[in-house]
Amino acid sequence: MGLTKTEPFTTEQNRIADLAKAFAHPARVAILQLLARKKACVCGDLVDELPLAQATVSQHLKELKRIGIIRGDVDPPRVCYCINEPVWEEARQTFGGLLATLETVVCCDGC
Amino acid sequence: MGLTKTEPFTTEQNRIADLAKAFAHPARVAILQLLARKKACVCGDLVDELPLAQATVSQHLKELKRIGIIRGDVDPPRVCYCINEPVWEEARQTFGGLLATLETVVCCDGC
DNA sequence: AAATCTAATCGTAATAATACGATTAACAAA
DNA sequence: TTTGTTAATCGTATTATTACGATTAGATTT
């Protein structure tokens, strides 16, 4: 146990969960906001803006890259991070579609 | 450490992270889809639909209730769960707004 | 070559999350 | 009162996540 069961769920459900993970930590929300608003871009600037150690920021950036929602372009000795637009758009579509669906039919005793 | 730092982030950033957590696990995505599409409602039916033990489903329902995105109305001996519409709408607005913002200005060397 | 700068990675510690069997609580039905 | 039904909670094991100091890797500069 302790390990999330992914096999019994659909690919779509697992992808939604992964996209949501990108936003499921305040530091990653802050990073994505900074990048989306182009307030920062270079890793060092992100570290300056965030109340976390460099190693921790790097770890969050790695997770965001794994999900695919950001890119990291090396420009030695710096790395320039930015939103990966296709995946950002995927997230927009995914959450937009998901949250648009809401049957208004009452169930049971009208809860 | 291992404890998420919440204090240095804004209330909004922490709320976004919490709302995202609702969708950050495939089982919770499945639960929310079932409820939004009114395919199930009673806890027992949710357990039947999901490939998880009753205790695990109950734990996920508890987390979703903590976030506020679902309600659980007791109808002994059953409990009828449903989407909490105001919070569902809050999520729609939140993610809609967040993902709408994307500056297209290039940074650095055009990443 | 030596010094410097940036960011990734390593090692590690602590807490959170996931999962499930077993038990309990609350209530209805017999 | 006893029995049965439903869902929450407890206890526990396992893995994931978060965080940071220290080190390393890669590249430039002196």
C-alpha cells in the first residue's frame, strides 16, 4: 500500500490527476504564475522570488517538467524556464471540459 | 521537513493548491466524474464502481469533503454524496482564470 | 589552469498520502 | 432485543512528498 493504483483507472483519469498535481502545491502554483505572467524565467530568479531553498525549487521544477507543463532551455550557465504552451492548453481544455459537466438533476432525497 | 510550507504563500495560492488536490488522484477524479454525471450518489454505489476497498473510498470522500467540493447528506443507513455546486463553480472560475493568463511575450533567447 | 557561477543531484530527515483489514457506530428491520 | 446494513474510523504498513545542506556537473571567465 501507499502506492497509488493507476492501472484500474483510465488513461484520461490518470492524466487529469497528473495535470492537477502541477497545481497541487502552493510553490508550484507560484512558479506557474510567475512563468505564465513572465515575471521570471531564469531558475535563479525563481529561487529569489520563492521562499524556498534552491534545491527545493529545482525539485519542483523537475516535477513540472515531468508533467510537461514547463520547458527548461539551457543557456549556460543559466536555465531558462517557460510554460510549455501545448500542455498548458491541454490543461485548459481538460479542466474546462471537466468542470463544465455538471448534471443538475437531483438525486436521492434531493441532496 | 516533509511538511509543505503554506505560510509564505498567499491564501489564493494555497486555495488553488487545495482545489487542485481534489483532482490530483485518479480515484478522486473518478468519484467527481461519477457525481458530476450523476452516475452514482450513494457511498455504496461509489464503492461498487471503484476498484478500491470501502475504507479507501471513504478516505477519499473525506478528503473531498474537507476541500468542500462535495457534500454528504445522511439518509440512514446510507449517505448520499453530491457535488457542492458553489465550490465546483469556484474551481471552474479559479482554473479558468488561472489558465487563461498566458503572456505570449518571448523571454531570454526566445524559449 | 584556477576560480567562479548556475543549477542539478545526492543524501537524508521528517511528514503526508495511499491502501486495506478489522472494528465500530448509527440506525433500521425483524 | 436481536439482527442486519451501511459507512466511518482505527490501526498499520508501505510508498510518496517535501525540504534543505552539501556536493557535483557543466560551462564561462580570469
